[in-house]
Amino acid sequence: MSSSSFPDRGPSVFAVTTTTLVLSTAIVAARLFSRTRIVRRVTWDDYFIVAAWALAFALSFSIDLGTSKGLGRHDENIHPGDWNALRRCEYVFSIVYNPALMATKTSVLIFYLRLSKNTQKVLRMASWAVLVIVNLAGTVLTLINIFQCRPVQAAFDPYPGPAFCIPLLTEFICTAPVNIVTDLAILALPLPVLTSMRLPPRQKVILILTFTLGIFVTIVDVVRIYYLEQAITQVSPTLSNNPAATFGDSPQFAWNASLSLMWSAVEVNVGITCACIPTLKPLIRRILPAMLVDPNATRTYEKDTSTDGNASSNGGRAPPGGILTGDTTPPTHTHPGGRRGSQVSGVDFVTTPRRNSNAHPPDPIDRSPTVLTSATGTYSAVENSVYFGFVNMRRPKSMIRTSVRDSFKYCTVVTILFLLWGFSYGLLNQLNDAVASVSEMSTAETIALSSIYFGGGYLVGPLLVGEWILRHDEHTRTRRKKHEPDPIGGYRATFIVGLCFYGVGTIMFWPSAVLTSFAGFMICNFVVGFALAIIETGANPFLIFCGPMDYAEMRLLLAQGIQAVATVLSGLLAEKVFFTALDTKGRTDSLALLDVQWTYLAITLLCAALALFFYYMPLPEVTDAEMENSTRYLPIDPKKPSFGGLELRTWTLMLAVLAQWTYVAGQESMSIFFRQILTPPMSTELSAGFVTVDSGTADSLQPPPGLTLSIPDYLLIAHTAFAVSRFLAAYLAYLSPTHPKVPQPRTVLSITTGLSILCGILVAALRPANSDLLAIPVILFFFFEGPMWPLIFTLGLRGQGKRTKRAAAWITMGASGPAFWPFVMYAINERGGSIQTAFSLVPALLVITGFFSLFLDLKRDARALVDARVGAEDQSRIQDRANRDVDLDAILSSRRRVSTNGLPVDEEKSGFLKRFSIALNRGTLSKGSTASPGRRSSDQPAMEHREANGSGSG
């Protein structure tokens, strides 16, 4: 039979695979020539790349040989005598694929470890972490592929007895997220080092582009996944002993998997090529020196200007030397034939090992901030600058010293996180319902998907990771030794860590959807909730304190309103786009969930991009001491003893956590049982798929009997009311500092809590004949509960002082209420109670929430604490004190560095005297301040509050 009489993908697969193998072979040969003949040094990363090439050759050869035996054809078009050889080729491919990727990535990561030897400790730690993940995952997947059948012989030979094999394509697509996550990590790891190097523009562009070539590996991996998805639509995703299967438990495997196997070979060969390119600099420099050497370049640094358009009085500014820290000096190397302090060649640094093992360590002089001009051939490092790769960005002020303009800029950036949070929350609700429908989960299992998100992630994330990262710089501030880099910590680090966890959690949905695994979805929901809880631990207090204190409630309400808008938009997308195909055209299995996998992949990539953005975006931070000092101008001492001898701020925090816990429990209980509340009772039992919004099936989009609109439409209206109420409350919070007749935020909280309780009672008590009438109190319930979370958070943090960050973690943890109470409602319904009887639990929870607002209203000291308004004069006093502390700290730190590094005192004498005189003048002009300028007391007595207030009024 002629090959032209039937479709055959074999020639195309052969051509592409062979071409990429030849390319990788040439690049590896060039690398080995460069390392052995020019550099004359071979390191471990070279050995691993050779091993990777050997495995890639075996993988490509098995595919090429397979194309001659029927790979790329339908089963009926394969010659009977070629089956055994084809099965062996496919089996060899499945075994060597993961080791080839593992060896390639190991080579790159060892190269990174060599790159970061004298630079950044965090890069080394991250490289080791990714290295462990890559090798652990690669080993496990290789063993799974070796023992893919039981007995093993059934994987490559016809076996007459019973044999069980895993569906190989399903395993490939389930493990794809591991490749994507590690690819993104390997792509991002060297960027901080590369962008911080002082190089001529041409060299810097070439250097960064060289390392970012790894993006092509990620693109190829995504293309491979697309073809795997196309192939898997013809394969059962469950374990089987199908006797008709020829390989990987898949009939027509040779045809369906041919393109995905081809792209797997492309992925490995392109990965090897990209891993070798950064090491080819010595060879390229010999062949094309003009590419890397600028004949007109000099050994001096050009003067930089800050991005705000104001010329700096200092010369070029140094790049950051530590990830997420304020260290602003890059590593300095002694170059053969050059003087120390000369320009560091980044290409030499990242591609050529140090030939002189006895080279001197970095000159300590280069690590001290000096005030020199760019004409001297050195750079200057100033305390308030951040090097952004190609430009300098002014380091922001302390968070409590930001102006209105700066506050708007920084808060807008952080609000992006709330937008991401709202989109994820809305989409996850729809996904849980689709999963319940596809997997035919029980009611308890469906409740668990929502409960693990809040009750698991929000219970553990803020206290275990969020608070630790947020306060990590405080943990070691007093114990840090001289010359040690600043520790990783603060708001920016919290955002980056949370985004990393969030990206991992969203990509984990992929294998869970393919396998329709309840355990997988539980883990996915937990990780996503865990990540968002970490982000919220930093994002909420950041918005509260970044800007004038009088408008803290307004800032958080606006951001939370944008989050609610994102929830509405994601609900619309889920209803109209993502889940429209579910239960249509016979797609009732897990394949229906694959339609939304690309959305989650996009979210993962967005998380990676945002993490890099926040790494380079300078954000203001605040210390515990600064937060404690800011409470001195409150009209009441937050540490004043109250009920039971506990401090006033302790009572405020405990009641805020309790209010948050019961409020979120009531809110989520309403969302979970939304359909049952609006639908006339058909029976005393809950249906299996009951979560908030249906999955987009044709039946669920139709209005139920007795309702004018469908359940998804009513829920969108309710969520819209939820968002609108937050914007209205934000407007009231904007007016309240300057309009005495406008209710204060605590009053707004009391009103919304009371009306939410009233609407909850109406929902539980009313049983109108027209179900549309019941939608009115339901929608009003959503409207009135909208502002409660941000108001509880803001008022609960008022006056917490040095423990503000820890208090933020505890209040965020309060969102774990849904771990328990929805199951109580379910149990009431299961024992014969109606859904409205079970719903009576919600207003009861909100009554407990109201204890917080009652405490603020009835307790005079608490009322004075949360109603306190800091006018322009007091705000200026707070800023003056913070400025004074920062200036003196900078002066003393500079003098310590000068003394330790042995610089002549006269070199910085003029700058020191100038800054010191300014600091003294500020201290002299500060009216009523009795504390010494350098003092950072965290335990101020109540008398000091009264004195500060008296001086302010005088």
C-alpha cells in the first residue's frame, strides 16, 4: 500500500525533529570548543549539558526511527511487522523525555549557582530550591514512565495475559504544569543580577536577551500542551486494561500523539540550545568582536537621572545588591589587567569562570555610599535610590510619610492585586460548581471545595507565611550584624511570595481537571486561598497606611470595590464563555473542564509578570517603630487598660477578628446556598450540584419555576449590588473628615451590620408565593454586607502601633469562618429542616459581628480611638519625626560604614555636617517634642499622648 494513499504525519515529524537535533548538536559542539579550547575550564554545568544532549539524541532517534515504523499513521495503516519496533520506540521516548529535561535544567541551574557565587544569597537559595524540584519531579516521572504498565513488559511487547497501563497522554498533560512552573522560575531567576549590572547599553541588551531566550522553551511547551490536549480528547483518562490499545492505553496512539511527540523533541532540543548560548561569548568574541565590544566605550559611568525627571545631585547610582532589600551596591571584581573599581563586564561575569582563584575579594570601599561625580570612574550609592536595570528610580519615603500624589500612585499599583483576587474568587466559584457537576460530587464534597479555600488557606496562610514575611525585617533588625544585607521582608516581599504561591495554585487546576480528582481540586483550592491570604495580609494594611490617615477607610473601600467588580466580570465570563459547553454535545466528562485551562495558564503567567513587576517597583515600607510613633498623636492611648485589664487596642483587635470570622462565614453561607434560597423547595434534600452559580448548562441558564430570571442572573445582580455599596461607602468615608454631618466609618459599619441582620431575618422568615419577592431582601443583604470587610479591617488596625503587621495577619485569618458554618447549615437541612430554617444561622452570626461595632459605639475610649482625625499639623509632626529618625539613622549608618571601611573622614565631612545640621534644625523647630531625635521608643505612656495633643492644639 503506497504511503500517499493514506494520511501520514511521519515525514513532517522526522524533518522537524532532525532539524532541531542538528541545531542543538552544533550549539553543544560550539560550547565544548569554547570551554575546552578558549576558556580552558570545564565545570559541572558542561557535564550535565553533554548528558542532556546524549538523552536528547536518544529521544530524537527514537522518534525518527518510529516514523519509519508507522509513527504518524493510523493503526490500520501500520504494517503488522512494524508494531513491535514502533512500541519499543515509543517506550524509549517516554523514558528518556523527562531525564533529558531534567539534565538540561540542572545544567542551567548549576550555571546560575556559579553566577551567584559572589552576588546574591537569595538567588542561590532559589536556584537550589528549583534544582531540588526539577530533579525530584523528573525522577518520579521517569519511574512512572518506566513502570507505566503492570507487568512492565506489556508497555513494549504484546502481552497475552491481563495487563494494566496508565493512559500515557493523560500523564503527559498532567505533568505539564511542572514544566511550565520550572521554566518560568529558570527564566526569572537571573534577571535581578543581569538588570543590576553597570554595562554599556549594547552589552546589557545583548546580555539580557541572551538569558531571556528561555522564553522560547516556554512557548514550545505551551504548543506541545495544545497538541496533547488535541490528542487526549480521543483517550480515556482513567486506568484501563483495554486489549485494543497499542501503546500508552491509547488506540490510534501513533496518529494522535505524533505531533505532541514531535513538539516534545523540539522542546528538549531548543532547551539545550538556549542553555548553551550564554556560554558562547568567548567564541563569539573571537569571531565577531564588534558584537560585544564597543570601540568607543570608556571605563566611566554615565550620570543617571531619576525617573521623576529631577536631576540627582549624585552621580551614577549603584544597582541593588540584594533581592528585595535596600542594598544598593553591585559585586565588584578584580579583572586581569585592569584596576579595581573599573567597569564590570557583565558578559565576562556571567559566562567566564574566574581564572585567578586567588583574586582579591570585593573592595569594601565600593560598598559604602559616597558622594562623587560620575567623572571619577566610580559610582555613588545613595540611600534613597533604587537601580532599575537601565534607569534609577527614587526610593519612596516611609509609608506614613507619603504625600497624596504618591499615595495615589502606590495604591493604584497595589490595587492590581485586588483585581486579580476578585477575578480568581468569582471564577473559582463557577469552577467549583462545574467540577461538582462533572464529577457528580456529593453535597458535602461540594461544600468542602469552598470551605477549604477559606477555612484552610485563610486559616494557615496569614499566620504561617504572611505575617512572617511581612515582619521578617523586624525579626532580625536588632540582631543583624554589620555588612550583612538587609533581610528579605516587608510589603513588597509579601506580594511577591503570595503571587508565586497563587501562580502555582492556579496551574495545579490543570491536572486536577484532567483527572477529575476531588483531592486535586481540594489541594488547588487550598493553595489558591493560601496565596491570596498572604497577599491580603500585606495589601490591606498597605492601602490603609499608605497616605493620609484620615482617608484610610476610603482607600481600602475603593480597592475592595474594584475587587467586587472583578468578581462580577469573572462571573459573566464563566457564564457566557468558559462553561457554556458543559453537558452539551455529550461532553459530560473531565474534557469539558479543559476549556478553561488556558485561562488558568494565563493567570499563572500574569502572576509571574506581576511578581517581576513588584520586584522592580519601589514601594514604601514602614517599621514597627514608626507605626508606634504614629500613635502618639491619637486622642487616646491605645494601650490604656480596659475591660479585664486588657489594653484598649487588644479589645479592638480581638473583636475585629471575631467580627471578621462571623461576617465571612455568613457571607459565604449565603453564597453557597444562594440557589436553594431563591428556588421553591422541591424536596427536603439538597441536590448534588448546589453551589452558587450553575456551570453554564442550557438548563441552568433558564429561569427556575416561579422566578423571572435565572439563578446566575440573580447572583450577578447581587454581586453588582455588593460592589456598588462599597463605592458608596468609600464616598462617605471621603466626606466624613471634612463634613461633620456625614456619618463616621464606625457608624456606617453599625448601620450596614444592622440592616444585614434585618435582611437575613426577612430571608429566613418570608415565604412569599412569588419567589421573585424573596430576591429583594437577598439582594439587599448583599448590598448592606459589602462595606463590612474593609471597615472591620481598617477600624481593627487603628492604634495597633508596633504590632500593626501582626494584627493585620490575625484579621486576615478571620476570613476562615466558612470552614465550619456552611456544614452546620447543611446538617440542619439534612436533619429535616428547611433551607430557610438553616439560613437563620446567618443573621445569628451577624449579631456576633455586631459586637465589634457596638463596642466602638458604646465605649467612649474606643469611639475616640477610631474617630480620631489627624489634621495637617499633626500629620506634619508625624512626618517630621519620621524624617528626623530616618535622617539620623542614615547619618549614623554612613559613619559606621566609613569607619569600618577605613575611608578618610574628610571625604564625607561636608555631606555629614550638612545632613546633621538639617536634622538638628528639624529637631529644634519641632514644637512640643520632648523626645530626643534619635529615640525610637515603642512604649510611650499615656501622659505623652496628652502632652502631644496639648502641644498640637496650642
